Amino acid sequence: MSRFFIPRNAAAFLKFALNLNELVSKYMSSWEHVPKSSYEDLNQRVVSYEKEFKNTPEDSTRAQLERRNHAQRECESMIRYFIRFYLRNPVVTNDQLISMGIPPIDNIKTPSKVVHETVDFVIHVKGTNNLIVDFWETGKSNKARPKGYSGAVIIWTLADDEPKSNSDYTEHTLATRTPYTLEFDTHCSGKRCWMRIAWQNARGILGRFNEAKSAIVP
């Protein structure tokens, strides 16, 4: 599937995102593999971007444009994650993909690659309400992601104690480069953030999550 089907232009991207969000909501009545919480995450990012887009007139300041561009990057990251995890699925038909503006899946079967590589990482506390996640392939001296991989999936949650299972991590994102910055709301300051990371290959297959680490949100 091409990486370049998502529009870069702000207005075109909004049209694409709104259409995808609307159709996912419609099609979910016949799907059982998409968690409601995951769709809510998608919807929230699309709504946030739409709000920033509408608050960015032609004579916008540099700060307004940066807020819109940041919201677009966050929304695109969520859309790509949603496509990899939920829309590249046999349950989703090619006609449905095309209606959402997504290239259809090649029906020629190719062997699934097992993800053997694991991730190591450190958390840097820097600035206000930010945690910087620096990650790399376990045992490697450089920080390039493994060849043919789309990035690292970071799951995290705010809790005093370490979550018992991966399903207890309430947030997730796909980090395509390191370091990656997790941004938190002001009310999260002083809370402990637990996270785990696993590599994801280009076919959307996840590797094994590493041991959890934590840091206090500044």
C-alpha cells in the first residue's frame, strides 16, 4: 500500500480525514474487530484538527499555523495507525477502502514476516508536560529502525502502579523516528507514566513488547 495517498494540503487533508472518520463510523456496525475506544481516539484527533483548521484563516499568525500543522501531524499519525491495525483487515472490503480514499489491498498472498527484533528505550524528562522517548533496536549501537519496519508502537498510561497487562495501557501511537515526544495536559503533571514499546513491520505485524518503564510527567 502506497504511503503517499494521504493529502498533504491542509484543506484536502481535512476533507480526507472527515470522510474516513464518517465512513468508519458507518461501517463499524458490520465490523467486530475495531474497539470503540480506538475509534474514539481517531474521532478525537479528526475533530481536533478540524477545530484548528477552522481557527486558521488566510492571515493567520505563525503560531496559529504551527498549531494547525501540529494537529495535522497528530491526526495523520493516528489515521496511519488506525489503517495499519484495523483497516488492513480481511473484514474490510476493497470497496470500503476505496470509498475511504485508501488504496485497495493486493489480494496476492505473501508470507507474513515474524517480528523478532525488540526495542530498548530510555525516557528523558524535559521541559513542561513532555516526556522524550529515545528508542533503538536492542543490541544495536545505532538508532535506525530495522529495515522494512514502519516504526515502533508505544503504549502508555498514567497510573501509580505498573499495569498488569497490555490491555491496561489506555494510549498508543506509532513513532516513526526517535526520539519521540509524548505531550501531556497540564493536569497530568506529577503523575507517573508507564510505557512499553514494540517494533511494527510494514505489514502491520507487531513484535514483542519490552519490559515496562516509567517516569513522572513534569
